[in-house]
Amino acid sequence: MVVTTRRAATAAATSSLVARRLKSQLLVRRVLKQKRRLQQQEERQNKQKRRNVFPIPFYESLCLVMSSCFFLLPGYYAFLENLPFHGSVSIVTTIVSANYWRYAVEGTRRNVDLIVAKVSFMIYCASGFWFTRDWRLYAVGIPGIIGIGGCYYLSNYCWEHDTPHWVYFQMLFHIFVALEQALVIYAMVW
């Protein structure tokens, strides 16, 4: 009986030792697995760095400076039609916008561009609603305003979601704004 008890005690001690080793091995495996998972996530994040960052690349900057210069056309048209206030607003908008997009970084130039653009938009919207009397001009102007809002939204959306197409929506936004400015000036002199 003593031999059986010793064997049972030895077997119990051996099984508890094996159980402890198995638990520690499982714990080590679990920790190593978590560590590998974290390393893989970190590698993925390093591979997927944001593309859309300030300052923007030269090509995109050049495209946006050029599209900002489209505001000169309604400004010139306004001066030809003896509307110096609206011509000055368009030219100031062009200068401020091109100045920002030549080297686009967050800061004072960006804030000034946003303020001048919004003031210009309000001036031209108020003038458009005040002077436009023909339904044909509304038929062109209202889709243009929808295009302005849509392109501005899509540009910001694409920037935030890190897609390279934001620059094309920003250029379309500039083109729609220039067309709307010319339409408002045409309505004012018609």
C-alpha cells in the first residue's frame, strides 16, 4: 500500500508539473502570438502611410495654381463691363488662392484663402440672386452652384480618405466657381 501511495503521489506531482509546464507554454505562445500580431499591424501601418499630406506635391500644386487663375477671366470680364467691384473681388480671390496653392501648407495663408473664398462666394451669390431675373440663367446657375458644392465636398472627402483624386475635384471646383462668377456678371449687365 505504501508503494501504491508513493506511485500515486509521484504520478500526481508529475501530472501537476506537466500541467504547469503546459500552462506556461500556452501562456508564452499566447504572448508571442499577440506580439507577432502587433508587429504585423505596425508593419501594415508603416506601409500605408498617408499620401495626402501637407505640403502637397509639385504637380498637384501646379494644377491648382493654374485652376485658381481661371478666376481672372470673370475679373477681366467684369472690368470690361464696367463692374470694378466684382472684378476686384475676382482678382483678389485669384491672387490669394494662387498664393496658397503655390506651396499649400496649413497656416495663415490657408486661413486667408478660406476667408476670402467664402466672402467672394457670398458676394457673388447675393449678386446672382439679386440681379438674375431670367429663368434660363437660373437653369444654368443652380446646377452650377450644385456643382460647386459637390466638387468642394468630394475634394474634402477624397483628401480625408487619402485618395489621389481630390486634386481633380478641387480643380473642377475652381472651374465651376469661375463659370458662376462669369454668369453672375453676365446677369448684371444683361
